[in-house]
Amino acid sequence: MARAKVVDYDYYQFLRMLQRASSSGQRIDKADSRWGEYVRENKINEVAATAIARQKFENASAVIIAEGNDTDGLYFYSKDDEACLRLMTLE
């Protein structure tokens, strides 16, 4: 697994990206069949990232944005808190 950290991300910028990804079919939700493949290909430690997100947000939702941009990746967001976290790979 690649080393990574979970960082704060601008919630309103995330909402714009999420809308764009949803419109273009590049949004991957946990129930989507592409989820497992993306997690494996990108060597994401989903369990650890989810644990960190749950420490910050009571009701965190996970989503992957895969548009082919540098903003692609795993995000956790909370509508209640109007906040977002992004999993960033350390290089």
C-alpha cells in the first residue's frame, strides 16, 4: 500500500467537482462495481482512511472521483458539517 494521509479539502470546491464528475459518469460510489477495482489499482488503504474520516465526521460519506485529473481520488464528506477530507498519497 502506498503511504497516504487524509487532509482537509475545501467543501464547496469538492461539491463542484462532485457535480461535474456525476454529470460525466466519473463519480464512483461505494455500491458501484468500479469501486473495488479503483481501490486495488491505486493501492488505497480504505479501512484506515475510513477510520480517520469517522473520527472527524459522525456521518461521513465516501466517494471516488475519477476524471483523469490531479484531483482524482478518494474523498469523504459530510453534508451536516459542510466539510470534506481527501486521501492524499505521499510521494
